[in-house]
Amino acid sequence: MRISPSSGRKLISVAAVSAALLTAATTSAAVAQEPAAQDPAVPAALTEAAPGTPAERLIVGYKSGAAEAKSNKAAEADAAAKGKEAGEDLDFQRRLGTGAALVDLGADLTRADVADVVSEFKADPQVSYVVPDRLNTSKADPNDTEYAKQWDLFESTAGMNVPGAWNTTTGTGVTVAVIDTGYVAHSDLAANIVGGYDFIADTAVSVDGDGRDSNPADPGDYYAANECGSGIPASNSSWHGTHVAGTIAAVTNNSKGMAGIAYGAKISPVRVLGKCGGYDSDIIDAITWASGGTVSGVPANTNVAKVINMSLGGDGACTSATQSAINAAVNRGTTVAVAAGNENDNVANHSPGNCNNVISVAATSRTGAKASYSNFGSLVDISAPGGQTSTGTANGILSTLNSGTKTPSSESYAYYQGTSMATPHIAGLVALMKSANSSLTPAQIETAIKNNARALPGACSGGCGAGLADAAKTVAAVSGGTTTGTTFSSSGAVAIPDSGSAVESPIAVSGRSGSAPSALQVGVDITHTYRGDLVLDLVAPDGTAYRLKTASSSDSADNVKTTYTVNASSETANGTWKLRVQDTAAQDTGTLNSWKLTF
């Protein structure tokens, strides 16, 4: 979607402010004005920049051998030809960092018009993919406005055990790119800020008077009622990127404010979100540049990040364009942490939390349960504190902020909640890991975080990944060259009878020496229609049983896909271990698909 100041067109946001969090929303007016007609061969997802809003720009990926993949002139000519065939005036805008072309569709197109253009590109054998330039929004909502208050770092129930990692590492030598709203000056962050970039190309979105430049300062992202779409209420500036950055690397031991998780690390602010959100095309270039890739017209990055934090998202599948940028970043050695989203929905429906090659982060509350707003599902990799606030309490995540309601004013601190707040906990942990062991690959980092997570202290319905991340345990596991443990897996599925006798699945462990670890990881994957009926036990080679899960009539969710941590240090590692599963009530059946032990 393009904003043209001269035409007076406005960006339709997918964000709506609620009392609890920012969520994706569709305005009824926008939907009502859409014609029903559409090329049936083109999915609606390829015609919209946001729900109900026709795309105004497309991202076109050409196959490597195509002239359009190498020549801007060829891409421009191709756009013009496709537009002529579809009866529209298309305009090649620029080359993205991944090599894809950004094509403007012009003004006032319907979804049917967009579908015609998409069909022209899809029919070209030289085109690898064509996707809309979708709008993304930040994933958090301000709540209210010091280390003792940072329960998310140290509390034994729901905290992430961060102080236990600081004797080993504080993140020194690692740069984290925060791809967000930019950075507003704050004395508790300034010493850890390095050069970044403003990737917002559209001036009506950037609201700083210009397009792309080397100044990622956040001028504020406030908007008036209906300015971002009919029915969307006004919102003050969020200073969202500064809040995220503080969680990762606020200056620590300076006798003021708060502690950052990786306070020895540096933050590179990369601005992609402005008034009403930000576009895929800008985010794609930001991912490329932050990880050391080349973006046309943008100076080379002198502060290449080994960690990217993206506390943002929009609706729909992960597009080929976005996935291409993420894959390239990971191939360059950069780990990408993203917010699962705040819709209390399956993350499969929300990008980039559903992309491959990312660490998708769900949010937990102060009780250690899935936060009510957090997305969930099998694509979630890990959970981290995101907070859940209520009137008069401080159960959100405290971090650096600004008191300005529109433009910058005095620096401040505030409690926010959301998967936006959970994600920088993981980005900070990744920075600690890379500082402790610089040879770690993104895949090794993700595996280590999952293998060293602990079982979620509270309930999660729908899937919250491997559990609650544990910074001290994870850093200890990767320090000194150790990246991941040895994993032994079960073979073959086992049926779980309804209200029947316990079934067992064995794993033979050999080649280990001495005792099992004090943090033995037990990964379990069970399909079941009412998991509250299930009792799970890990049975050691000598017959000792360790209870993993008890039956609970209040747990009406289905399936068990999580990792349990067992202190098995009194057991000999080698021998046959068993997972024992029993359905304790009638009317529901299931299957133990697989399970594994990681030493």
C-alpha cells in the first residue's frame, strides 16, 4: 500500500487499540466497500495489504536467471507490460535487499483489479513469487508508568532466571538490531546505542519529514481517531522500540532505572514502524541490512547484528518475500526472534510469527501461565515473560520509555504487556549466548534455548513451545563450547486407550557415562482430545517413576506438545527409559506420537 501526500489517501491500519493490547482489526466500512468480484484463481491473501484493504504495492520475486532479477530497467519494463495487460498503470519503485522488485499499483484499485495484476505476474514462468506489500503493526499496548520491579528477570516462578547467567556473560561484543519504531533518547540506554537506520520510505508513515535516512530517531507514532481507518480510535505515541530496546540492553549497575538482560550488548535501532504501522517491503530491507546484506541506496551496515528482534506482525501466512529475507539473514549467521502475536489465536494465522527459521515467542503472565492475549500453536518455539496487567498492579514488563503523548518529552519508565515484551527477553538471551560462545549457529541457539527451557509453571492451552526460557541454564549449556546435548528418541507411535491401562514407550540410552543430568529434558508429543485425563510418568532404568503431569479436570484442552525438565541426577544414564501414559477417564482417546530424552 502506498501513501501519496498529494492525493490525500490514508493508510488503513490493521491495529486497533484495546484496553489490554494492540491487536489486528478490520474495519466494517473497509469490508463493506469491497466488491465481491475477484479472480477465483487468486487467493484474497494476495490482494490485500491489510484485512479488507486492497494492496497498492506488490513485491515480485523473479527467478535468478531472469533479466528482471538483475536489471531495474528490465523490471520496470516488465511492470509496465503486465500493467498494460491488466489494464492498470504499474510502476517499478525499487529493488529490495533480497533482489525482489517493489511494484506500485497506482490509486483506487479494487481487490478484483489487484487480482488481475497478480494473475499476470503469476502466469509469467520467470516470476518466482508475487505477494502484497502488507502492513505490520507493533505487538504491545502501554499500561502504566527499577530492578526490584523486574519480576520477569528473577522471580522463581515466572521469571527467566537471568541473574544466574550474568556471572558468565553480559552480552559483550554482540549487537542486537531492534526492528521497530526507532529510538527516542534515554539516558538509561544511550551508552548502549550504536548506529541504525530509518527504513520507512513513505513520508506519511515516517512523520519525520523525510524518507529513508541514517537517523532512526522515533518522532512519535500517535494518530487521531479514524486516521488509521474508520472506527479506529486515537492513540498516543507508543515509543515501542525504546521499550523493547530497554529490556534487551538497558545500562546496568549505573545507580538508576532498570537492568537490561544483555546489558553488555549494543542496540542498533532500525526503524520500520511509524504512523499506523509499517510495510513488508521496508521490513524486508531492514532484515537484510541489519544482518549484513546489501540494500540498494543504503550505506553498508557497520554494526551488523547477530540477533534481530521483531516485536511486530500482521495477519496471514508468511509470504515468500519475507521468508526469503529471513532465510538470507539466518544464512549470514543472524538469529531472528519474533513475536507470536497478541490475538489469542493460532500463530499459524499471523506473520512473521509463523515464518520458518525464526524463534517464535509466546508471552506468559506473572503466574507463569500463557498470557490471555498471547497467540499459541505448534509453530510457537518458546515462551517468555510478556506480562499481564490489571488495575493497580505492576504485573507488566517495566522498561525505558518517554512521557510524550505525541512528540518526545522527558524520559520515563513504564509497564507494557504483550508478545512484543516477551520477544526481547529471548533476543537478550540470544545475545548472552553469542557472547558466551561466538561459534553458535542460529539453529544451535534455537535448539539450546528449547532444550534448556523449564516446564511452563502455569497453564497453556494450544501450545506454548518448549516451555519457559531459562537464561542461566541455557548459557551454562552453551558456555565452553557445549552447544546442545545428546538426544535419544522413541520409534513408532503408541495408541492411548480410553480410560484404560497405562501404556509405555521405551528409549534405550547407551554411550553415556555416569549419572543422568539434574536437568534431563523430556520432550513429549501426544495427540489427544482431552489432555486433562492424562497422567504422564518418566520411568528410569531402575523403575523409579518421575511424575511429569497429573490429571486435571479443569484442563479441557487437547494435545500435549511440550518439554519437561526432570532432576534425574540420582539415576544411571545408560539403560532403558520409558514414558508411561495413562488415560484416567472415559470418552477420549489419543496417540503418543513420539518422545525424546536430551542429556
